[in-house]
Amino acid sequence: MTTKIINFNIKGDTRGSLIACEQDHNIPFDIKRVYYIFDTKENVVRGKHAHKKLEQILICVSGSCEIKTEESGQTKTYLLDSPTQGLYIGGLVWREMFNFSKNAVLLVLASDYYDETDYIRDHQNFLELN
Ligand code: TYD
């Protein structure tokens, strides 16, 4: 399986909640990069690419968004609307992010540095490889 939801344990007390993401504990890869997407305009679709090797976990730490994934001819749509859940995506998976709420912040943990040569941005090319 190359996409799956990870439920994080909440360290909660009377003050509120905290979640820790730790390499090899609840994150199944070495975290080399963290980036976040925010201030996304209405009706925007982001992503529209696959990666050859990169593994990622997407966490909507504020607000909500949807992620459509496609692999081996199967599409799935995930609603990310809680900071307690992450979507793991590894392997050759086409992904599109859409329906961002106004306050959405999508945090992404990645297994490697930004490398344009790891991207497949052409959907036809993706279908040929998948
Ligand atoms: P892009 O791949 O279009 O984002 P998305 O997949 O969310 O639609 O990236 C937007 C710009 O940011 C593009 O110029 C590449 C750059 N970028 C980096 O410099 N470092 C990164 O880690 C990422 C993810 C993107």
C-alpha cells in the first residue's frame, strides 16, 4: 500500500493538545525536509504530479483540504480536516490537493530534499510508468 492515513497520538492535558512527529517512531522515514502550504486561493488545485522515490506525510494542521490520489488505475479521495491525522504517500502515486479552506495550512514532511528530477509532472508519462 502506498497511501495510508496515520493517526497521531495526542499529548493532551488541561491546557490543550500537542502532537510530536518523530522519525522512525510515528514517521516511517528520515525527515529531510519540511514545508507548508498556506494562503491557498479559492478553487486552486495544487500538486498534479507524482514522485519517483519521495515519501511524504501530509498533515492539515489548520483548516481542511482534500487530496486525490491515483495509483495502479485506482483513485482515492482523502479529506484532511484534523491535525491528528497524516496522509502517507510513498511510491509512484499521482496526487492533487484541492478544496482548501480559507485558513488551511498543509504541513508536509518529506524523506528527501527538493529535487525536480524526482517529479513526474506529465500525467500521460505517469500512466505509462504506473
Ligand atoms: P509546486 O511543486 O508547484 O507545489 P505543489 O506541488 O504544492 O503544487 O512548487 C511551487 C514552487 O515551490 C515551485 O517553484 C517549486 C518550489 N518548491 C521548492 O523550492 N521547494 C520545495 O520543497 C517545494 C515543495 C517546492
